[in-house]
Amino acid sequence: MTFPPQPRDKAPTGVLIYGVGNVGQTVARLAAQRGWHVRGVNRAGDKVGRDLGQLAGSPALAGRPIADAETSDLTSFDADIAVVAVHDRLAATFDIHCRLLEAGLNVICLGTESSYPAGVDPALARELDGRARATGVTFTGCGLWDSYRIATLNTLTGPCTELRGIHHRSVTDVNRFGPEVVRLTRVGEDPDTVGDLAGPERSIYHVLLPQIVASLGLAIDRVEERLQPVVLDHPAACPALGRDIAPGLCAGLRTIIRVTTAEGVVAQAEIELRLTGNDEGEWMSWRVDGAPPAEMRLQGLDTGHATASSVVNRIPDVLAAPPGLVTCDRLAPMRHQSSAPAAASVTLESKRGVA
């Protein structure tokens, strides 16, 4: 079920950023630009106690010390929504989500697996849904970049009277994210140790294509996944590790996914999350095998900003959504949100006797 368009003027009382790494800091800056009240909490470490404005490079956030996420009372931050930016694995963030939901906070998670919890662990998905409903709040995952993936594919397949196949490719620079993602993508390791992994060692993207296929109303029959190391023939800088990665070492991972459906449609994706060369940009492409066929390529992407802005622009939608676990494909298509604070609302009233 897809919900009808929601009000776009529902501003949050306040936004709690749970995890103030690279992306969390960008979320904080963008939210502050809208005039929203923002606070930050982080796992124990050297960021706790620091000024959020100084860390994020935003004078608008000055004077707001970063609190300890584990010991803080999450109901005390004058916020009605929390953005979780700590890990891509649902199992690693599940307890965090539960604490936030129990505190009566709506939750948006940037973790890739949280975009489609039912594709990771149906039991955990049901638990999140139940906890959110119990406190009357909403849980949504936005790590998928649904505007670039779900909405774009809906546009391409919308005119089709016949659909046979879907092909997706993307290259994302792992340097846009923090050390946690760098470790997940095996940067700097011997490529011979990176085989076809399964179980908890699956790629963080294993839910991406199944969610996209399900959003088209197709019934998934089989999902196959392979992981390959990406090896560059030149050194590549990796600030998260504080060193360059030599040629021949793993520079990231290529995830190859194939989904077959009961309707006979085959969807394939080749997703690279890795270090990129100096002259190489980030991009993604779609090709639809159908009637009519279609192709689209998006270039010049800034995925670090897009990850954060996709969350910030979704906040009004999530606040307006019904309680429970609501995946992003059930929300109205994302629209541009001004970075300036919202102007005062104006009500137009008709007058009797005026044509």
C-alpha cells in the first residue's frame, strides 16, 4: 500500500542526530539551515562533550554539546524525530531503534539494511513495527536513496506494457562515508581473502534490488548475490584509514545481485562501493528491457550529500506518516525542500460577494 501525498509543511519540534560522523554532521548542518532545533548524541569516545557546531562546522549549531548516547535520557532532548547514522547492519542498530521508539521518537535510519527490514529479518521487522505502533510513532529507513532508485525506476517502467528485465549499475566513492563503511567494504585487504560471502557477511546492498522489485508490485521468486573485490591499478587515497591504498589491494566491493520474479521479470544489479580515482566520478544507470525500452544514466552525483539530504527532505513525510514501520517506497515521491527556514503560513479565505 502506498500512502497519498502527505503535508509538506510539518516541521519537527526538534531533530536528534544519533551518531555524528561524516554523514550525521551533514544531516545536522542541513537541518539547522532549515531553522530546526538540532541536538547530537554519540557513542562513548572523543566526540562526546564536544560542541556540535564546532565539529560540524556550523555556527548555527554552536553551544550544543554532544551527549553520550548510552547514558542520556532520550526523552530529554526536545525532539520528535531521531536520525540514526551509525551502521548499515540492521542487527547493529536494532537496540538503538528500540530505545528511540520507546522514548516516543519517530526514527529515520541511514543504514542500508534498515531501508527494507523484512528483507533482512522478518522477525526484527515485525518487532520494529510493533514497537513503533505501541508509542504512535513511525520508523523509516532511507539508506536506499529512494528518489534515485525507486522513483527513477517507477518513471522508466511506468509507460511499459511489457516488462522483461531491469538492469542497474552504480559506482559510489566509499570516501564519502566513515571508517565503519570502509571496513565493511574490505578496503586495504588482500583481495584473495574476499570471496563470495553469505549470511551475516552479505553485502550491505543485498536488500536493495529486492526492495526495488517489491515496490513495482512483483513477487520475488529467487535472490542470488555474489561479492567481488575491486582492485585498482593505481594508488588511491583513503582518508578514513589515514593512508593510500596500494595497487593490487582491495579498494572496495562489487555486489552483483540477480532477482527472478514469479512474473518472469529478471532484475540484475552491479553495485560498486569503493575508492575512486582522481578523474572518476560517482554515477548510476538504469536500463529497462520492455515495451517501450528505456535507459537513464545519472552522473556527477555527490552521494555523501545525497545520503544526508535524502534523510532531511524525508523528515516532514515521516512525521506525517501513520505509526509503524513505513518503508520509503510507501511514501509520496520525494520533492525539493528549501534549505531556508519555512516562512510563516498564509491562509487564503474567500469573501462573500466577491466573484
